Amino acid sequence: MLETTFHDYTFQSPLMNASGVHCMSAEQLDELANSKAGTFVTKSVTKKKRQGNPEPRYYETNLGSINSMGLPNLGFDYYLDYLDKRQKMTSTPVFFSVASMSMQDNIETLKKLEDSNFRGFTELNLSCPNVLGKPQVAYDFDMTEKILTEVFSFFTKPLGVKLPPYFDIAHFDQMATILNKFPLTFVNSINSVGNGLIINPEKEQVVIKPKEGFGGIGGQYIKPTALANVRAFYVRLNPSIQIIGTGGITSGLDAFEHILCGASMLQIGTQLYKEGPKVFARISDELTTIMKTKGYTDIQQFQGKLKTLE
Ligand SMILES: O=C(O)c1[nH]c(=O)[nH]c(=O)c1I
């Protein structure tokens, strides 16, 4: 019922975590692997372990979340070792998220991944909004094209990019033109909406410590922007480049909407943070019920089939 074919593999469910949520440690990744999620993605890794930004650096409201984690992670080798062990146990491919502190780090990490026996999907994060002094790479079109040219000069494993939200049709056009030049397996839209601000009016204060309270926004706040980005890239990209829909998925209905816009896989961040891994069973059940009510027996029957008003 919920099977989805992604590149050369058919996952039992399109649901997975969004990088950064419940995926820092081996224990957390094991919990995802033992949940109803179809697969998982690691926290974005850097060459060396990083502490990240000072706390509090994450805060929830009933409509979503704000975070300025600052790319904390246990370092590339930790995750490669974990995935090495896991690959010996199961054949379900997983996602390895690679962030960059610099172009050089990027290339070095990807070269190690290419030479390793990792056989899952690589998610190149071009959209971290919270590393001080670092602009989001994917808002620099020339830099994005430069990085992808370099990456695909040596990387042969299935790779996709994690993009920030765009808000201008011209930017969808420009970005899709660049992405269509490369043998990408997928595009993941969207990352958090960068540099929002959530305030505590009683205390007349911001709610997170880093960056004077500025951070990436997730949850219900961002679903309309996420759906637009999923749809915009779905209609512009070569059909060989599949879309992962991320942003604002809190229910089976939200999941249904992302698939209608063209998503093949669905990542859940804020709602997973709030609810824990049991969120995957709930959303799977809700999505299955919606499909049955509408007479669909599999995802492909309505995937990308969003209608416009004639
Ligand atoms: O602050 C983070 O660690 C972070 N936070 C986000 O919301 N998206 C990202 O890609 C990252 I690397």
C-alpha cells in the first residue's frame, strides 16, 4: 500500500526522519530503524566531531519549531562505522547526510564516502542556515554549480541535494536549470526556513541563545512553502531526479499533499522531535486510511497528480 520506488530500491514506506532530528547517536538511529519509518538519514556530518551552538538552541511552539543547532555531530567516522555495521545486518539502504564547513571539507568527506563500502544514498546538505558566518550554499547559484561539478567529477554513488526554500519563480527556474545538468538521484526540498525569530512576550525575550534568537523554522508554519518547493522542482526537473518532500508534515493528510505535489519520499522533522518515532506508525495509518477512502491502492496512482484550476 505505501511502497515507494526510489532510484533502484522499493521502500515499504515513504516516511523517514529529516536530517538533524533523532539521528545524532547510534541509539537514536537504531530507534528509527526499529520504527515504522521506511529508512533513515543521519545528522549532517562534518569531517571532525562538532559541539554545535550554545544551548538553548531548539524551541517548540504548537505550530512548529525554531532551531540554531550549529551542525553538532559526532564526526564522519562515527557514522561510517555505524552504517558499516548496519549494512551487515540489513539490505535496506539508508541516507548519509554530508554538510560542509568548506568546499574542501565537502570534497574530502565525499571522496572518503566514495571509497568506502557505504551502499546507501548520500544527501549533500547545501542549506544549513545556522553555521555562523556561513551563508546557505544553495542561495549562491554559481557556488552550487561549482560544487556539483566538482562532486560529480569523482562521485559515482547515488547522491541528492538538500535545498533551502526558494520564494521566487525565477529562482526555481535558475536552480532547476543548474540541477538538470547533473546526474542527481534526488532533490530534497525543503530545509528549515532560515533565520526566523520566535519571541516570548511575557519575558520580552527571544527563546534560543545562538544568533540573538534567530533560527531555522520548521513545522506547520512552513508547509505551504514546502509544498510549493516540492511542486516547483517536480514540474521542472528531469523525471530521473526524484523529489523528497520535507516540511510541515504532521499528519497523513500533510503526507498525502506532499505526494500529490510530486514527492517520492517524505521526511519528518519537527513532528518527530515532538512525538518520537511512534509518529511514523501514526502517519502511515492516517495516510493508508486516506488512500483507502479515495480508492487508491498505491502511491503512484496520485503521485504528482495535483490539479490546477482550469
Ligand atoms: O543547525 C543545524 O545543525 C541545522 N539546522 C537546520 O535547521 N538545518 C540544517 O541543515 C542544519 I546543519
